[in-house]
Amino acid sequence: MNIQDHNNEQQFVARQAIFDSHKKIYAYELLYRDSADNFFPAHLTDEQATGRMFFDALLLHGVEKLAAHKKAFINVSTSGLILELPHLISPLHVVIEIVERTEDILEVAEFVTQMRKKGYMFALDDYDGNAKWQPLLEKVQYIKLEVETPLMRTLLQVKKLKRLDPKVKIIVERIEDHATFVELEQAGVDLFQGYFFAKPEMMNLKNISPIKLVVIDLLRLVLQEYLDFDAVQSKVARDLSLTARVLKMANSACKSSKSTISSLSQAIIYLGEELVRQFITVLALSELGKDKPSELTKLGLTRAKFMSNMLDGKDQNLVNTAYLVGLVSVLDAILDKSMSEICDEFLLSFECRDALLFHEGEIGATLQLCMAIERDDTEALLQAIRPNNISFRQIGQAYVEALFYADETLEFIS
């Protein structure tokens, strides 16, 4: 089967960030998805799913690009391991996850031993404490756990594993709030996965610096339905760094122009009001999020691009608004306020409010779809797809393009 044949099928790869204790990106887990009816491809064998993921995504796009030049954690089945699929990519770039469905543990353990000699690293996924995993425990560098209820069960499992092997790195996934993150970090967990970083920490309990207040004021101006260009230009002009970054983005976007854009008024002429509005919003979020995980700004960029991709071809005002809603959807976590407060403080339109607060309208439905992909939420994804007759292939293309856009944009403006 050639690449064109594969591209015609309905499949895509999403990813989730893995953080260290300082909330810096350590790696990404790549998540293979096959079709709208089988979001996690249960109809495929592990061998088929692994082979197609390597072929379609890792070889076509490149694992380094998919994982933004971080380590990539990739699920590989027993059959995939024995067939030595990991040889397709460098050991420098991947951590191979041995999934909970793995059989023939002793055979896999021997294979892991041989592959480690060649520099490959391994993680035991969804470890449940079962004695059958004992042959692998001393051979893997990472052990992944899921948050359990009550949390004490997870904390005790972490302490037990650390006593057995202090060098093994423990990853806990599906962390949904900061309090859980703190308890896990104090218990000795090394790495963290989940959307705790995308939620406000302590609402309204900390003062905002004067510098951020200026940026917030600017953001409030550019998020209005009618742009007061003179007021925006006045605000941007007070910050030389912000001015330089806006012009850098403008010149990059206007490569066809023989002249250099040297002022905001020129940028408006060459690029149009909406694009300049988007540039300033992106830079404002980046500035406001400096003391937050960089993944938060990247998440906003991914949502913005995915939403505008999905609505491409519709009314341009709708597409532009969708882009801004995607960016603003992370502002609650950046400013540690509720989304309702964000909507009030920035005087957002009813269309934006409905999308952000209730996921209503076309923009709201597209935001909900994006969040379902991020969270690996099968049920929510299907609910978003089926009533709207959305092509799964369209989703895949739009999402991977959005990931690459977010990586490149954040690197460009940093």
C-alpha cells in the first residue's frame, strides 16, 4: 500500500504533554486514532494499529516534528515489539510503551533487554501492581500509573515502586487539578500527564503585576468587535519589545512584499485588521503566560488553528472569531480566573460567550470537538462528530496541521 492509499483512509495522531515537576515539557505521548466509529481502534489488532501508526504518522510526518523535538512516548504491542518496529526510528527520539494488553511477558522482557543494549528506552503503561509484570519491572526506565480514587491508592503505589527501584521514573496520567499534582509531586512522582495545567490555580488570590496589566488592557482592546486602531497603536508603542515582535510576525507573514513593514499602520495596510488583531492576541497571551507552562500558550494556538481550519470556507468573520475564541479559551488558566469572569472583564461578544461558556453555536461545537481530541474523550468526540457529519479525515488533517502551527508559532515568538 502506498502513502497516497494510506492518506485516503480515516486516521490521525493526537498528542498529550508529559510535564516534569516544574511543569516544563518533558515529552509527548502520541495517540493513534483510526475512525469515528472506532475512536480507539478496537477492531484492529495491536500489531495492525502499531504498524499503521508508524507508517502513517511517524514516517510520513517524522517523529521529531510530531513531538516538537521532545521525546515521544509511543504504544507498541507485543507483536510490534517482536517484529522490531522500533528499529524504524532512532532510540534518541522515543520511549516505547509496553501496553497493558501485552502477553508473552518473558519473551517481551528478553526483547527489551536486547533493545536496551541498542539505546532504546521503555515504559510500562497502566501498571496495576499485578505480579505478572515482575520480569519487566527491573528492565524499564519508566512506569506509568493512572490517578485512582481515592488518591491514596496511587500515592501508596508510587512509594512502593520507589522503594523497589529509586531510579525508575514514575509517570502519573489523567491528573485533572493542581491539588492532585502537588500531592503526587510530594509523594515522589517524577513526571505528570493530564490537563491540570489548563485550569485556574487559585482564583483571584494573587495580584497581577503592572506590566501584565498593560498587556491585559491591550488585549481588552483587540478583543472588541470594532478595533480602535489608534488606541491599540498607542498601547503597543509603549512597549518596544511588543512592537518589535508584532512587526517581526507581520514581516514573516508578508514575505511577498518587497518592502519591510516598519509600523503598525503599515501592517494593517499589508495584512489587514483581523490578522494584526490575531498577532497581538497571540503575543499578549504569550506575555501573560510567561510564568505558566509554555504548553498552555501552545494549547491556545492549537485550538485557534484547529477551529479556523475546521470552519474554513465559511463566513470569514466566523473563522476569525473562532481563531480568537481558541486563543481566549486558555485565558482563564493564564490569569487564574473563571471563564465567566474573563468574558465579563474583556467585554466579549455574545457569540464568544456562548462558545466559551456553553459550547453553543458553530464555534462552540468546534471548540468542544477540539477539547475532546485533547483529552482523548471518545464519547465526547463521537457526540461532536455524528450530528454534524464531520469527516474524520478532515479532523485528522486539521488537528495535525494545528499542532505543527502551534509549535512553529510559539518557537517564532519566544
